[in-house]
Amino acid sequence: MTDTTTKPSAKPLASQTLFRGLDIVSAVADGCRTVREISERTGITFSTTHRLASALVQIRYLHFEPRKGYRLGSRLVELGFLAYRESPVTVTARPFLEALAAETQDTVHLAALDDDEGIIYLDKVGGKRPIEVNTRIGGRKPVCSTSVGKALILDEGRQAWKKRYEQEAAKGQAGRLSLDDWLAAMAIYAAHGYTYDMAENVAGIRCVGAPVRDASGDIVASISVTSTDAYTDEARMQEVIPLVQKVARQISQQLGAAG
């Protein structure tokens, strides 16, 4: 007689192991360094945490140093750069960002929303001025106090703006403007399709931003020109607005947005 009993699938167990491994990587990314810290953060048993972390070290997803503990491994760095290079927005935008940086002599950024964690910088092209802008690809910043952040939420409307401001204000990240002043500024930005950062995020740093849209018309990224108040007064910022908007439109068109 043929045995028709269905054998249990290994997929649930494999999936569980995969998700636990990813949870461990995320815990290390959040600053957990010891097996106990990772176990407490993830809820995975100590022994399982140790076993999976050791396996992740073997395949270079984690790195372990005695007395220092775990940190992210070189394989994740490699994958991060691969993802960065293959991102359609990043690849499409790069030559336009370089041209904008050359034209303005200022640092140019490309950014996107990172869920509820603010914005993440997708690319950065340095300018020619003797200044240092403390940003990096993969770095994160608040939404409400940055020009790229404001540009990313231009379509959300007053109620969503207010909610974002209150969320970041609770963390001390909303910037120096009051809620009413910030909302009034956002209404102006939404009407004209550009944004400012008037040293709201970092003292002395000024930025002009604009949104980048895809074929559906949705905002998928934003760009900005960043300089210091020594080089960028109000008149200069007004001059930069059409330059940033033009490049944002060019990138958007390459992504399928209507001209």
C-alpha cells in the first residue's frame, strides 16, 4: 500500500530561523553588543541567539571581537553598496546631482523617507566651497527640520504635517520653529514646490530642497543644495530655487513623471 501521508514541510522552521537571524542583525545594528543584550532585545533564547550569531559571523553578516562584542559584518557593507548602486532613483539621479553641484559649487543631497524614522540620505555630491557638511550616504536626519525632509512630505497636507511635527517635537527633533510658524512655512512651500532649511537642523547650515516624483506623480525622493549662511543669504537662496527645481524635474522625468 502506498503511503500517502504528507510529510511536514520544513519551510515554517526555515522561515522562523531566517526571521530570527534578521532580528539578531537588527539588534546589533541598534547597538546590542553581547549575546545577552541581543537575546533580551529580540526575545530569542540565549542559546539560540549564540548559535545564530555565530553562524552569522561565519558568513560575515556579523563581526565579533573579544571584549568588544558584535557589530555588523563586511558582507552587509557589500550588500548595502550593491543596493545603493542598483537603486533606480540613485542611478538615475547621480549625473544630475553632479551637474547641480558643479553649477552651484555647493553640496547636493538625494534623500528618501525611511518609514517613521525620518529621512535617509541616498546620495551626496560634495561642493567646491571650503566647508564641511556633516552628512553621509545612509545617514538619517529628522523630517521637519531639513529641506529634503520637508520636500518629501509636501503632498501630505496640514493634518499629516501637524502629526509629524508633534512626533518629532516629542523627541526634540522638530527644529527651532514653533508649530504654527512651521505649518505656515509648509503651506508656502507646498504652494511653490520648494523647501528651505534656515539653520533649523544644524546651526549655520542653509538648504534649498525640491521633491522628485515617479510616473504615478508620487514623491519618491527629494534633492537639496546645502551651504552655510556665510555663502548663502536670502537672495542666494532665491537664486538657487529654480536650479534645484529644474534638476528635480529632470530626475522626475527620467523616472516617468509627466513633464
